[in-house]
Amino acid sequence: MHPSGMLRIDELTPEERAVYNTLKRERLPEHVAIIMDGNGRWAGHRSLKRFLGHQQGAKSVQLVTETASRIGLPWLTLYAFSLENNLRRPKAEVNFLMRLLKTYLENNVQRMNDNNVRIRYIGRVHELPREVQDKMQWAQEETARNTGTTLTLALNYGARSEMVDACRALAREMQQKHIAPDRITEEDLHRHLYTAQMPDPDLLIRTSGEMRISNFLLWQIAYTEIYVTERLWPDFRGIHLLEAIAAFQRRERRYGGLSDSVGEVEEDPERIKIAAS
Ligand code: FPP
């Protein structure tokens, strides 16, 4: 899962290394997803225009990705642009975010390659402007052979529309193969999600203190640990990713089962009788 050949711990900052050294290597998450929030507030607190918050947020994307690659995190998924952002934000801000994405990819593909990072996307990306799609395609191809962290950018993404897209694809498949609806399994739906090739996130981080999921990876986060920090995304760095992983390791994941400390459950026939009566 974390082949030591892919680890570049010596490239962490001394502060990052101090946190990393407290982590249990055998319990590192495989997949971390992040809702990057607070760019506008970051700018507002400094009396700056919102777009400067987004610009600073793009720097955080790169720095956090590089720390993820140094610790050998296999999957990092970032919510960069939602369907709702596309529909509800002023056109000028949407256009700025599209230009920022293009320049971000142009300027950072070399660094992605230096860090062995592969870029991919999820969302209704075919609805994005043609020149943005071309740049995305270029970055994906340029980084396709990298074997370290897979950075997935969620762009024009919404979890409900992902499920609608999956249902449509599954319905088409069922029709072609003459499969009855009662034979549908969870795996069938999973196969048609944008994330079919990825493990579900172990850890979901949200910055800027909001306690919301905002239509992100709704199916995939069924058993994901959620970590909310007050820190605004433009201030979020690799060390904060490591702190979130440390908090994640203090949690106990039960997937609907019982804690190990509960031990054997004794059957009490009297209590069963009462419950049944
Ligand atoms: C939330 O901030 C963030 C976004 C709408 C998009 C995230 C975009 C980036 C991090 C920058 C570009 C990304 C890439 C991959 C180049 P907000 O505007 O909702 O903040 P607010 O809630 O404080 O107003």
C-alpha cells in the first residue's frame, strides 16, 4: 500500500517530519479527500478581492499535494469546482476559476512529474469550456505514467449528479444485457461511479469550519472519518494534512461493527425473552 520506494520523508520540512514521526506507518490512510473552503473569507479578512483568495488556494493545492506524495499517500481527491459553483457563482468568478485552473495546470505539470504525481478528474468535465478541457487532457496525459500519488480534481462535480450518471449507465447496461432490476447490487452501482477505480476515502477534511458535505462523494463517504478545521484553505499546508492524519489515527473505525474492546457478546436468554415478549 505504501511502498517504501515511494516515500520521500527526507523532503518533508522539519516541522512536518516531527508530526510524521508520531504517525503509525501501518495505519496511514489510503485515500484522503478534501473540501477546500474559505478562499473568499481569506481574501475578505485581508480586504482583498475574492480571486486573490482562489489564487492563494491554488498554491495550497500544490503544496499539500507535494506533502501527500512525500508520505506516499496513494489517493488525494480535491473538491475544486462544484456543479453548484458553476451554476450559482457570478460569471466573472467562474471565468476566473477556469483561467486559474488552466494556468495552474500549465505551471505545475513539471512539478507533478518531479513528485511522481498523476492527475485525474471527476465530474461533468465535458461541460467545461473546450480550452480548459484540452489543458486538462494534456496534464492528464503528461502525468499518466507517474506511479506515486493520484491527485483527482473534482471539477463541475456534484455527488447527486454522479449518482444520476451512474444510474443512467447502469440502466443502459441492464437493458443491453437483459438484467432484471432485483439483481442490481451495490457493486453494480459502484462500477458506474466516476470513482470506480478508486478506494473510498478513509478521511474527509473540510477547511474553514463549515459542518457540511456540500454534495461531495456522498456514496463513497459512507464510512469515512470526517475532520473539520477552522483553518481557511489558503492557509492550509502539508503540516495540516499530517495533523489531520494524526487525528484520524486516534479514531476507532468500526464500519457498523463493535469496538475490539467490547470482546465476546454474551447471550443472556432472559433478556432475549423480555425483548421478544
Ligand atoms: C471555496 O472557497 C473554494 C472554491 C470555490 C474552489 C476551490 C478552488 C481553489 C482552491 C483554487 C483553484 C484550484 C485549482 C485546482 C487550481 P469559497 O470561495 O467558497 O470561500 P468562502 O466560503 O470563504 O467564500
